[in-house]
Amino acid sequence: MALHGGEQASLRAIAAALGVTTGVLTHYFPSKQALLRLAKERAFDRAFARAEAAAVGTTGRARLLAVVGALLPLDAESRQLWRLLAGYLGDAATTVSLRAAHTRRMERWSTLYAGLVAAAQHVGDVDPARDARASGQAVAMFVEGLCLHAVTTSTPELSRNLAAFAQAHVTLLLGSAPGRRTSPTSPRTRRIGQ
């Protein structure tokens, strides 16, 4: 869709892609930023629903990792959502209102992950001394950065190992669970990073 073009897509191009006139489109969306905001909110809602569905039936660290896994661009719908976000962020870099909307969405992701970290702490899967809020924010930033990188570059190695790469690095962000030792140089982590 023309929305994936970010700054390069005009309202006229978006209207043509949707099969409507520019007048019809501007009746509902006075600017491209308004349309991008709605598209991103819908994409966010779909991604959040995927995350919530992935959390069902799991607990602790496994629950957090299931949520991360559900957000990775491993299927057509998820890749489309992340490409839409990449285009949106291009506009958000220079548009205050879009940047503010994205900041609010990132706060919501950070809060979700912080809650998952706290729940994992509660069952003994994450060290209780860790700051759940800071850890949640770190996971949110890592997931967004990794997913954006995955859909904006063509690195076959990363694409093949995306789920394992994400799991290994989220595990590093969370540290080892109390009573377990996890080394960042374990054979599994080395194999993923190679």
C-alpha cells in the first residue's frame, strides 16, 4: 500500500491506492499525518492483540518470550505491520505530533513488558532485585529496534535466526534467573551471533 512509502507517499497516491478520490480521503483525513496516525494506531492494536494472545497459557519468563516471539516479523501480516511502522517513524522523526503519539505507544509497550518482568520475578524466573520498569523499557526498545532492522534490511542470516536471536538477547537483558547461571558466551548464544 502507498502508506508504506512514508514521506514519499502523497495523499493523492494513497487515495489512488485505495481507489478513492483525494477529496474523499481528505474529508476523513485532513492531512497525511492524520492518516498515518490512524494506520499506526490500528497496526498497534493488532500487534497488541497478538501479544496478548501469545501470553495466554504461559507464565514467567516463558510468557515474556512468547509475547516477544509473537511480535517478530515472521509472517506476512507482522512484516506488513512493521513496514508500516518503519514508514511512520520516518515521518515521526520530523513531525512533533507523530513523535508524541509514538512516544505514548512505546510507553504502553514498556508498561506491558514491565508487567511481564514483574510477573516473572514473582514466580522466580527473573532476579527480584532487577528494576522491572527499566527492564521492560529495555525489552521494548530492543524488540522495536530488532524488528525494524529485520524489515528494513535484507540480511538472510538474521531472518533465519530471528526468533532465536531475540530470545537469546532478551534473556541477556533480563539476566539469569535466581539459582541459574547464564553466560553470554554460551555455545547457543555464540551460534546465534555467528
